[in-house]
Amino acid sequence: MNAILDLGQHAGFIWASYGATLILLGGLIAWIRADARHQLRLLDELEAQGVQRRSARAASPQGKRGKGKAER
Amino acid sequence: MVEKPGFFGRLANPSIFLKLSGAVLPWLTGLTVVLMLVGLYLVFFVAPPDYQQGETVKIMYIHVPSAWLAMMGYAIVTVASIGSLIWRHPMADVAAKSALPIGACFTLLALITGSLWGKPMWGTYWVWDARLTSVLILFFLYLGLMALWQAVEEPSRAGRAAAILAIVGSVNLPIIKFSVDWWNTLHQPASITRLDAPAIHSSILIPLLVMAAAFTALFFVLHLTAMRAEVWRRRVQALRLTQVDAARAGEGARA
């Protein structure tokens, strides 16, 4: 652990760089994941209400896709 | 006779893309975690301090991969934009749009870590030299393209406008790459991507390459996830339009 703690006189700049990376990339990962989950939930809700895309209706003559959940 | 689509043709089908990316993502995420852990171990416990820069060389292990990905991200946006204009395929738009915030984030990271590296090594956080300025322009290009996507509501129109701007902006990529050769910059010239052997000792080069691989894997995990979210967003919009159409048709029938 000594190696990781003793980063010399410019340690503050090194930790600030890694800290900024952690915050920015962590935020980006959280935001993209949250967006994907949100969109999938909306899609599942709409499909549960029986709303279908035109292409899905055209593909099945009965007008039913037979899938309870959105494609993942 | 109907020609069978090739690999990219099939991948351009949103349903097949969702299926394939869904299968690849868990493996790619696992690879990213492993590479990141190995990379950080090498950086903090194995890599020696630089003979001139001392421990501040540790900033390089995140600065250089971020800068590479900032440019790779824009290269992806450019190629997807060309694909979008030529084939008018919505998946090309999806790929270009989804790469923007990720590329912008890595560009900002390259700027921040470069600045934090510059202060102890150059004595200043920022200089208006060709390399730094052209990377700042790249960051603004990303922001401009994101703003354009937000400003135009109809996705296919937004896609065309953004694709044209992205292709025009791609002139900045060679300027960034060769700025250190064309102009007298405070930023050092290339040490790894040179025609002769890399000018870095393997004890520093290997951790750098592992971190670069980790960051690249993370980029693709994020890009694939963002693309999936965009496909779902467009389906949600399409379903809502169908809902509105159905409601209007119902009102029309009652009237």
C-alpha cells in the first residue's frame, strides 16, 4: 500500500485526475444505464397496454405479436 | 431474386441488433471490469515512476486512452454519418447519435487530466497551442452535434443535419493528430503511434496499453447500451404516435 499512498510532491494532481475520471465515467455509466432501463420500461408498459407498431401488426395477421415483453 | 443481406446488412436490422448486442454485452462488460482491474493494478503497483516526470506519469495512463477515445468516438460518428447519408439507414443515425455523449465525456476527461498533468510538468493548466485548442474544438463539436439532435424534433431530419455537420467537423481529426508535427506546440509529439518503434519503455508501455484496452472496451459497452436505449426510445415514440392515431380515429368514428 505504500506505493499507492506515496505519489510524491504532485500527488494531489494525480488523485484529482483519477477522481475526475471516476466521477465523469461513473456518471456517464449511471446515466446511460438509467436511460436504457427507463426506455425499456416505457416500451414494456406500452406493449402491456396492447399498443403495437405498424410493422408488428403487419407481420402478424391476428394483430398479436405473442410477446409479452419488449425485445431485449 | 432477392439478395440476402450481408453481416452488416443484418446488423442494421434493429431487432437483430438488439438480440446480438444483448448477447455480447455481458461478456464485454466482464472483459472491461477485468481489464480495468488489471490495468489499475499495473499502474499503481507495478509501473515505475518516470525518470523525468516522477509519479505524475500516472496521469498518462488515463489521459492518453481518453484522448485516443475522444478521437475514435468522433471517427465512429463520422463513419456512421457517412453511412446515414448514403444508405439513409436509421441504425447509422442511432450509432452516430449514441456515440456523441460518450465521445464528449472522454474528450472532457482528456482536457481535464491534460490540464492537471500540465500544471506540475509545464507550469500551466492551459496554453492556447494547436493540440490543446484543436481538442477543445472537438469537445465543442460534440456539444454542438448533441444540441442539434435536441433542437430538431423529427429524428430523420435531425440525423441528416447532424450527419452533414459531423462530416464537415471531421476535418478536425487530422488537425488534432498532426498538430504536434505541423506547429511548434508545448504538447509533446506522438510516442506510441510512430512509424518506428514506440519511444516508451515496456514497463510503462504495457500498463498504458492495458488501460487503453480497458477504456476502449468500456467505450463499446457504453456505446452498445446507448444504442439499445435509442432503439427503444424510437419504438416508444412510434408506439405513442400509433396510440394518438388510434385515439383520433376513434374520435372521428364517434363524430
